[in-house]
Amino acid sequence: MNIENPYQHLTNAQLLKKVGIAKVPDPDAPMQRMLSQLHTHEIANALREIAFRYGEQRLKPKQKLCCAADVYNHFRVRLGTVQQHLFMVVLLNTCNQYMTDTVVTQGTLNRSLIHPREAFFLALAERAASVVFVSNHPSGSVEPSSQEIEVTQRLVEVGKVIRIPVVDHVIIGDGYCSLADNGLL
């Protein structure tokens, strides 16, 4: 399940028009009256998409993934605003180029159950050469828990067996932590 927004295919002008912002009859009207004409969820979705476009440096297909900072820049806005723990997988080809990403599991405020079968399902289906796992910490702390380290090490072992190496597990919160960079893989 990808984190998708129904407005992501629209241009900025179309996006504003879609939610009614470009149709405000009196641009000098008080902000409260202008916003009262719009649906809250429409404004939220539009603002979220604008944040995606301007706040993240999204990886494009076949763009080389060089470091954990690339992963962080790709996900920081999307995962930084989510109030539930998400565990995602990023698929890479043989040249460490980005293929796609998807949510493996969505958990509670501070926990997510991860099974290797689900973690590697898309990688097997799409014939990925390697993977990067990404999770968020809604608390903002990027310190990996002992459970996260244990699960990641189990996923690394499974990756070795099925010959899809785990390149990294990047935790996103107020900043990021790379388990690979910290010698925890």
C-alpha cells in the first residue's frame, strides 16, 4: 500500500482550483470566510501534496541511491507527519537505483509488527536486487529500539538466504538514523 494522495497528478494551478482556492470570489475577504467555503479534508490533502512537492527531494525511478540522507530526503515530509508507526521497503536495482517504495506494515503509535514474508514480498515480485527498509518514529526520536535492531538483523539474515541484501534500515523522526552507518546491520 503506497501512501498516495488523490491530488498528486495535478499541476499546482489545477490543485488550487480543485480545492476552490483559485475560485474565491473576493480575494480581500477575511481568511475565515474564504476557508469556510472549503472542505477541511480538501485543504489538508492539497497542503499535504504541496508539502510533498516542495519539502521532499523525491527519488525518481533509476535515480541512484547514494546514502541514508537520500532516503531521508525522499521520505522526511511524508513520514514526518504520520502519527502511526510505518515500516516501508525501498526497492533497488543492481546499480543501487531506486525502483519503487511501499508500506509493508502500519502499526500503532510506537510499534509495528514486521514479518519477513511481507517485508520481501514486493522485492521478490519486482525482482529487486536489494532493499532499504525505512520506518518512522512519531515521537521524533531516531534512536532504534532493541526490537527494531533485532527485527532488522533477522531481515538481514533472510535477505542473505534469498539473495536480496538489506542495504540499510533508516529511521526517520526529527532527523534520521542509519542502522548501516551505525554498524547495527
